[in-house]
Amino acid sequence: MGSVTALGIQDTVLDLETQLLYHLRGNHYPPVPAEMVQPCIDAIDAYYDEDYDRMIALPKVNDFQITWRGETEAPARYIADAHHLEFWLPHSWDCDCDECVVTMNEDEGFELGLGLE
């Protein structure tokens, strides 16, 4: 259900903040705090800048500091992965969709010395 809902939300006229709020609260159990919307937006921005390791500040929820491995910052790639943000991210170097996969026949691989025999 989560992927279908995220894909549907992403394809609406809702602003990004509202889309992410619905996604974080409705597609995760327990629901992710609303305070994580801004870090998720920051992670998406980092992906568009191809800065996957950009450190993003984590918020406080009331008096509770959200942490990642004991730190108050987390790399964009971990925020994106943990919060299932793939529907808001651009295609990246590790994409395996049919449009992105580079294919080569066996002869090309052998000629390049890749050991594909």
C-alpha cells in the first residue's frame, strides 16, 4: 500500500511539504513525526545536487532530539532510504530501470577485459 500511496501523492497538485507529511504519517508505522518533513525536503534537495552524503540536521520533537547513530545530523542518503523517498528523488547512478541500465553483449564484455565469457 505504501508505494502505491506515495506514487499517487507525488503525482498530485499538493505542495511538496503536504505530500511528504501525508507520506510520513500515513505510510509508516509508527507514523514519522511531522517535524521530519523539512529534513526530508533537505535530503531531496541534496539528491538533486548529487550530494548524497550531505549532513542534514535532525529536529527536536517537543523536548526529544531525533538522532541518527547518536548524532544530531544524518547523511541525506540515509534519510531518503529510511523514509522511502524514492518517488521524490531524481534518477541516480544506481538506478536499475530499463531506461537507465547499460547493456552490453558478451563480445563487448570480453573485449573490455571484463571476463564475460
